[in-house]
Amino acid sequence: MSIVDLAKEVNEIYTSIKQPLDRTPQGLMQELDNRGQWLARSAEILADAQIVLDSKRGEVAEQFVGTDESWNIVKHLIEAKCSDEKKLYLLVERLNATLVHQIDEIRTLLSYEKAQLFN
């Protein structure tokens, strides 16, 4: 998958999780299901983003093979030329963590709703 395709999918997921929750028990169950699916997909996207980042780093590093540049300069140049790939990787990593926290929050809300039924 290309960085553009991955970024588009991440943006779609991010846009979806910013929407307010339907706080009915049925709505919460649906949200829990959705976020569980997005969590699984975000883990896969994270792995793909790591591959894209590593590939780009390798391509850029090849340009410096046999040069007399210092390692520190080469390292910074590689990072600079891979900034978009690094940004995507970090964004997916945070998206994945956000989904984990949201799933926990939805479970808590469901527990609260369940407790309200028995009070």
C-alpha cells in the first residue's frame, strides 16, 4: 500500500472516531464493535506504515553509500527526507492507542448503563 492510501484510510478512521457517541446501550454496542474493527485494522496499518517508513529510509540511505559524509549528517538527512512517512507512522501509532482508550471508555459507559437498569 502507498503512503497516500494509508493516510487516506487513517484519516477516514480518525474522522469517524471524532463523532459523538450514541449513548444508548445499542449505540454503545455498535460503537464498541466499530472500534474493535478499527483497532484491528489500525494495527495492520501500523505495520504497513512501518514498512513504508523503513523502505523510504533504505532508499534514501542508498544515496549516501560510498560518500564521505559523517554518520550524524547522513542520519539527519535521512530523517528529514522521510518526515512524511514518519508522521504517518506516529499518527497511526497514536490512533491505535486512542482506539484502545475509547474501547475502555465505551465498556465503562456500558457498565454504567447496565447498573442503571438494576437500580
